[in-house]
Amino acid sequence: MATPSVKNFLELVQRSQLVEPDELRAALLRCKSEHDDQLPTDTQEIADYLVESGLLTEWHCNKLFDRKYKGFFLGKYKLLGHIGTGGMSSVYLAEHTLMRRQRAIKVLPKSRVGDSSYLERFHREAQATAALEHPNIVRAYDVDNDGDTHYLVMEHVKGQDLQNIVNEQGGLEFEKAANYIAQAARGLAYSHDEGLIHRDVKPANLLVDEEGTVKILDLGLALFSDDESASLTIQHNENVLGTADYLAPEQAINSHDVDRRADIYGLGCTFYFALTGHAPFNEGTLAQRIARHQTQMPPDIREDRPDCPRELVDICVKMIQKNADARYQSCSEVAAVLEAWLASKNEVTATVETRTNEARERSVAVGHVNEQRPNSNPSFPGFKTTAVVGKSPQSTTARASDSPSTGKPGPFDPALEDTASDKARGTIIGRASADDFDDALEVQIIEDNAPSTPYDDSGTINLGIEAERSVASRVRGRSSRSSKTASRATKKAPMPAWAWGAIAAGVVIVLIVIAVLATSDNSTQPPPQKGPQQAPRQSTA
């Protein structure tokens, strides 16, 4: 069909009553002023301008281009777009004409309205659903009709259903899949406690909003809902209702004689789909897939995801047991085991994040103090502290006290590194080496035994030890700590006066003894011989 002219298009807009006359006139005047006081002659350009102005939607324009201008209103709601269509309903995005709040409206087919039992059941279950209030269930606000068009007003969830998410991304991350199914289990547990069984739990009925919250759709209406494609809802004289790829074995026999465990089976098949990217039995005809649900277990999840944790495999397998007695007996149990697994996986992550935040806070606090202190002493330049998290103890990482210019160790500041707590928790924050950790521990111990000392004017801390130590002296220091400690202890305790007197007396006695010994040696020597006489030499026989 040819695109209407600008004049015909604007006439259709007026007839549709989608835009108030005054708003339409003002928008056209703005459009003319932006185009040299000439209204564009391209109909599509006019339509795009009205869409950008928020007066029409693209869905509106497409319908108007087809010269359809009726049916945009349903009671107090203006339809904004088409969300989806199933075999038994169509869902539209709508806006309340007065409150301007967006809602999702499910419109029932006129072909079923003549069935009084069908319509009565719809009203009863819609009212029951509207009474549910749970963060994991799509709210139903109102049920009404406009002539012979009956509709249900529901919460509009901005996001995607799980079917589309997996189709786009493939099998989900294990934690994300477990989280989604746990949320759905909580919502189903609440509905079961309220006496409602879904009977059509499947990925397309789990909506995930922009914040990652799962909301169950069509709760309480699955008794008469179905779909269109090969894996969709089947109906045989209303004795079998449900989606074939997620249909519990007992539900295939009689959908009206099932309990909450049928929803557990459907949720388990949905879990399988989220992990593998496909339904448990995704090949064969509709009848063949239904028969397999009756007699076979699906292929092992690890055929598609070899790294899938065994715990998740076991949980999923228990959810889809053929015998309902062998499954989890409530959705609360399902949620509990999944949440426990998530807690065990997230415990380490949460601990690391907490310690990372603590390290950042210490780093920021010390950096703030250093910014406030003057750096008048050129031997101790200011530095910035950076917490290095997630590094292995063997990695070479600059510490907070290292010099920013040379990268070599500078004066130690134990306020920058909580060495005692780091050692107790396995040293989460990376250090330069094991030797550096020993040095840090030594400084920490010395500081703990000494009175606290405020920051001095030079921007350094008086630790009670030499502030400047070369790299070589630090290495030597590790092998002679005990001697240095003894030396420092000796300096701190002055020698008594009597000790000095004893030492002096000892020295005097030693000198006297030496003098006496020297005199005695001189007196025992023989007198010298007079004259140059020489003793006669005796002959030897």
C-alpha cells in the first residue's frame, strides 16, 4: 500500500484522536520553524518528528500508514504498541489516559467470550491473581471489558523474558541461572501458598527486568493459555494444558489433576534450558517430545556445559524426576537449595569485596592525612597510597611506603598497612615479597610496644627506631634483630656508679701487678762480667 501524503497522514492522525488538536498544531508549528517556515513534504519525516516529540509511537505510524485509525483505545487506556501474541491472547503496551502510567494489557480473543464457563473462569482467576503481591510475580491491577473485548491490566515490566535472553546469549552463567530460578521458585512458592498453580511454567513466562529481578507472568491464567509454534501449548478438549517442552508427565495425562509439583517440573525444565540453551527434548515431533517426558531423562547437562557444577546438575535432575514423589516437594525447597549454593559461591567474593573496600578506605584516609601534612623535609617526600588487591603473594607489587620516584622502599608507616590483620586473614592485599612482610611485621610489633606518637612537622612518624635504613641494612637487619634489640635495651638502662668504681679498681690492680712483675724480672738477672775476658774453650776428646 502506498504511503499516504502529508495531508492524508495528518487527517488520519486527527481521526485517530491519538494527539490532542492543540498539541498537534503546536508540534507542526515547531516543525515548520525548524525547516525555514516550510512544512516538510516527506510523510515519513513528519511522522518521525511526531515520534521524537513523544506524540506518536512507531507502532501508531505503521498503523496509520496502513490507513488504520480506529481501535487505539481500550477503556481508559491508550494502546502504545504490540508486545506479543499467543494462541489465546494478545498483549499490548498501554498508557492510562489520565494517570499517564504505562501498563501491559492482555486482550482475550472474542471467539472465546461466548463461552460463559470460559469467561467466568477468566474473571475468577484474574481476581485471584490481582490479590497477589510478591516482588517475583507480575501484578494484575484490573480486569475489565470494552464491549465484547475483555482484557486484563497488568504491571508493565521493562526487560526481556528468559526465552529471548537465552536465545540471544546461549546458556547463562551458572550463578545467574541459579539466581533466576531461585527467584522464580520464591514467587511460585508464594502463589502455591495462596492456592494458585501456574501449570505453564516456561522461559517465556519468566520476565527479567532491567535490575535483574525475575517476575512470573500469566500466573493463574495458564489453565486456558497456549501458544502457536511447534513447542507451544497443546489442548485436547481441555484435558491437557501446558507447554509441551516443559510439561510434567502427570500433567500430560490430566492437567486438572496436578499439584504444585507440576510447576516444579516445569521450573526444572526451564533451569535445564537456562543452563544448556535448549529444552530438555528439543528434537522430534510434538507427540514424541511429550512421550519422552513420560519415560526418559534428558541428556546430561554436562554434555553441553562440561564445567557445570555437579551441585546444579543434581538440583536440576531432582526437579525433573518423572515420579512426582522423587522431586522436591515444594518450591520453597528449590529456592533454599539454590540460595544455599549461591551463598557458598558468593561468600568468597563478598569477603574479597569487603576487604577491598576496607583497603580502599584505609588508603583514602591515609592519603587525606598526607595531603594535610606539610612535606618540609626533602628526605621524606609525600606519597600516594594505592591498595593492590587480588595479586598473588609472589607477585612484585609496590607498597604504599615505596618512593614514587624510585620505586624503592621508603620510610615505613604502619598506619598504611594493617600487617597484623593481613597475616591473620592470609594476606589478601598483595605485598612486594615475603621479606617485606617480615619487615612490616617487625615495625608493627615495635610500634605496638611503644607509646603512640603524633605526626611531627616533617610529615613522618617517629617509630622509636631509625627512620632511614638502606636496602642493604634492612637485609642485614633480618639476620641480627636479636643483637640490635639487646643493644637498644642496654642503651635504655644506664650503668650504676658502683659498677664504674669496680671497673676502675680492677684496672688499678692490673697495672700494679704488671709493675711488680716487671721489677722482679730485673732483680733476678746475673751481674755483668768485668773486662773483655772470654771463657776458655774446652776441647772435646
